Amino acid sequence: MATGAKSHDVEVDAREALLFDEPSQASGALADFVLVLWHGAGGDVTERSLTAVARAFADRGALAARARFPYRVAGRRAPDRMPALIESARAAVESVRTRPETRGRRLVLGGRSMGGRVASLLVASGFAADGLLLLSYPLHPAGRRDKLRDAHLPQVCCPMLFVTGDHDSLCDLGILRSVIAKLGRRATLSVFPGADHGFRRVPPGEVARVAVDWAEHIAAA
């Protein structure tokens, strides 16, 4: 897979498969972390909350990568089927792991909406990770609260952070609270009042702060 230049300084190539945010310091609180994030079904790696989270991790010493699914690299809008998305996510992480500086670092996977769902399915299948960061997790299709996407979550053994809004049409908050209660202490919930699925009313820096605080708790533990 292609790798991008440091995203702080250059325009993002729309066909780049991996966009890296390089660590800004060697001894930050997250210096032993690698973060890989995927975009939502209709979104891209330039989405503002993904960008903010990746840069916040990098500012604390982590190597952060934002990964495009192959359909987006090819310029298509419609996502591939889930098995293909999961395998492409596996390949993306393996590509990131070829970098020598990632050896021995803890791995956090996640993303926005569908990207987070794909990451969770990858980890539930047995792919080892130290944390799962789920931004606007799509718990169910819009208007279909009877069609939950939670059956695989009990198979995830690492810490999970769900960041959601209480006006998310793809994630009924009451149902999500019930799902998280069943997952126990490994699952953490952070809710932004008034926020919809796109976090349009949420400053990106606040999403990044919540994610970093959670990761630093993992680091301290």
C-alpha cells in the first residue's frame, strides 16, 4: 500500500491508501502506541474528527495512520461487502506494522461509523489489538432498532471506547447503554449531548480529548 507524507504539512492525495501522522515527540504519554483509523461508508480520512484524533495521538508520541478502504482509493462511493472490508483492514494494519518503529508498540484500532464497525469485526475475529476506538458506532440502520450490529462485540477482549451523540439516528443511546452494560468494564461510553451521527455540533478537539484520555488510561494501566 502507498504511504502518505506527514498530513500536517501537505495536501491529502485522494488516492492515498494510508495517511500517516508522525509522532511529534519520542517520549510522550502515548509513545508506545500505534493507532489505525478507518473512515465511514460515505466519508474519507480527512473527516475532521478522524483528523483531530490522529493528530492528538501523534502529538503525544503515537504513530497514527488513517486508512482508506480500497473502494475509496478506487474513487468509488459504494462500499465493498463486509468480508472484503475486513480483509482490507487486516492488510492495512499489516502494512503499517512493516514500519520498524512500530515493533513492540501497543495497537489501537478504530474509526468512524462503518470504519469502527469493520475494526470491531476484525478484532472480534481474533486479530490482536490493545484497544478499540469507536466513533459514532452504527449500532443499527436508521429507523431499524430491531436490526442490531452488536452480536460480535462480546468476542472483543480489549478495552473499547464508544463515542456517540444522543441524537445519532444510527445508534439509539438507550440500546447502546444496554449493550455496553453487558460488555462490562472493558467498554467505556462517552456521550456528546445534542450531537448527531456526524458530530456536527461537536468541536473535533473535544472528540480527540476524550479519545486521548481513554488511551492514556490504558497506557497507565
